[in-house]
Amino acid sequence: MAILAVNAGSSSLKLTVVGDDDRIERARELDAPGAEVDPEQLDQALAEGLADVDAVAHRIVHGGDRFTDAVLIDDGVLHALGELTELAPLHQPKSLAALHAVSTRLPGTPAIACFDTAFHHSLPAAARTYPLPQRWRRRWGLRRFGFHGLSHGWVARRIAELCAGTAPSRIVSCHLGAGASLCAIADGRSVDTTMGFTPLEGLMMATRSGSVDPGMLLWLLEHEQLAPAELADALEHRSGLAGVAGTGDMRQVLDRAASGDADSQLALDVYLHRLAGQIASMTAALGGVEVLVFTGGVGEHAPEIRQRSADRLAFLGVELDQTRNAEVDGDAEIGAAYAPVRTWVLRAREDLEMARLARPLLV
């Protein structure tokens, strides 16, 4: 059974045909700035064999309270997905634009929605509840949803495969990329995560602030008369690494810091301070940690970030093998052989997780 996994990012559209046994049969990445999909590029990609599939699995950022698992898309589901756009106005339109573009060209092929929020449906009340007025929470559905669920779900499944026979019950998954989040995984289920009602909460990211004092934001609105749209733009696009170092590219931040740039060094210090602190928070939610996993663009390709994070987490039993950490390629264990906590690097494979979720709906 061949599944076309469609993953709409901030500036690209990733198309991957996944066959049986997680075999990648074909893959293309198209430019897709904003929510725009180039119809000629898409037609060409589909003509090159991407259309010869049994179903299409679409990554949808937000499923709200309604969608807690993958679902076959029909008119009712499509309408509901549109209504959820207000919960993720920067991300949902990109997913829906890709869904529309592909579905228009493959009208007879079943389409499945796979949600980034679904893996976190298992969050216990203590982890998902904001301490806000009950009337607000009930009226507007204010709660922590969590995101990057397809990536964290893949981590849970892949680690179970790699550690067959000694599968860990307590995993901290670190998805570090332009967007970044952590997940505490207990027996394969999400029990805590760093993103919340929106993908703004939690870690410092490339251009997003992560968690900041809400009182400070209220102060800016009241005393500096910032418009809500201006504040939202700053928090989403002009904060994080970009706000402190002047660039959201971790590679540039690392290079500039090594050359003595004070702003870049400060950005790294803030990033690592928050990362280590929130890994410790995920560990507390689990009551301990057996496996620490790094994934995502930064998690997979920045050995310095992994090493400096591990140095700050030595008190938890994290220690890396420096040679393994420096030379890792693909899925590999990088922890020191004697360390109490096993540390891994895994390739982010949301496409494989989407195919896994889609197959049972087609039987």
C-alpha cells in the first residue's frame, strides 16, 4: 500500500511516497512560500510517479478537541478544519491550501488528515489546564493542545523499535528546528509538552519568543500602545534567536558566537538555559528519564547544541560520547556507554508516522 505524505511547511511542500515497511519510494520538495502552492510544480511532481498511490495523508497542524486521531476527509471534516483556522491562523491555511491543491488533482484518491495536536490528546488534566477563570476555559475551550505531535509520536515508535526487548517507559523527546518543542512520553503516550494553546509557548525558537511574562505583554499593550497585530508579528517573526542574535539560523548563530559576537553568544546562552530547564521539567513530569532524544533540523545537525545541553543535564545522568556525538549520521545512539540516561539522535520522520496513521483507515 503506497501512501503519499503531504507536509506543508512555512516555505516548502514536502511530498513523500511511503510504501510498505516504511520504504521511501519517491520524494520531492517544492517551493511553497506562504500558503501558495505552485500548480505547475505540483503537476510535474505528480506526473513523476507521486500520483500512483492508494491514499494521501496530509499533515494538519490543528485538530482542536474534535480530532484526536487521523481521519478520512469528507465535506464535513473539511468544513471543520476550516473552522479551526482561527486557532492556528499562521499554520492551518498552509495545510489546507496543500490539501486543496493535491485533492483537486487526485479527486478519486482517499485523503486522510493527520494532526500535529492528536498525539497530545493524552495529556492529563494537570498538564493541559491553564489556571484561568473556569468560565473562560469552558466558553472558549482554552487549554494546552501541544504541537509537533507527528514528530514526537514517531520518536515514541522508533525508540521502541531500536530498544526492542528493553523498550524505555520514560522518554524526553526534543524536536528542535525553526519551531521547537519538547514532549514527555510515558509508555508511548504524551503526558506533558512545552507548546500550549498555540505554538508560541515553550522553548526559544528561531523567530518565536517562546514563553514570556504575559504581564510584560499587557504592559506593552497598555503603556506603549502597541497594536495587537504588531505584538503578534514581533512574537512570531522577530523574536527568539532572531530577536537576540539578529538571525534565526542556528548555524549562523553558532558561527558568529565562535567568532566572538556578543549577541550571538547571548542568544546561545538563553537558548540553552531554557532548553535544559524545560528538559528537566519534562523529566519531572515523568518522574525520571530513561532516554533523551534529539530530532528536527537543529537536533539532528548541531552537535554543539546537543553537547552543551547534555553538559547542563549531567545531574540527571545525561552524558554524551563526544566522538559519537560529533560523527552521528541518521538514527544513532550518542550517549556515553556508562551513562544512566541513553541519548539518541533520530531523523524527524513525520512522513512515516503519517503513513502509519493512515493505513488502518484504508483496510
